[in-house]
Amino acid sequence: MTEQPFRPREKLIERQKYFQSIHKHTYLKGPMDKITSVAIPIALAASSLYLIGRGIYNMSHGIGKKE
């Protein structure tokens, strides 16, 4: 018993040629890779820097202390 492939062989060869012809870094070759490899880490870094800055500001001014 043989399994059917996930994609037809022609599509696979076509995609291999496409990815091998691109001269970018490996992690940026796909169409949605800029979102997962660039945008999400930048957003996480920016939000963490904002929260750290807000925490330092609140500590230095004594805002939000529990009684």
C-alpha cells in the first residue's frame, strides 16, 4: 500500500526551483516569513522595552505602591 504525496511532484519541483533561485537568507524566503521572523520579534522587543520603561518610571516616582 502506498500513500499519496502531500503535493504533486510537479508543484514540489516548481517550488524547489523558486526557493533555490531566491538570493535571500534562508529564514526570509517564504511569503509570510517577514512577519514571523521580523515583525513579531520587533513587536515583542518594543512592548517589553515599553513595559520595562514604565516600571522604572513608576518605581522612581512611587506610583502604584500597595499600602
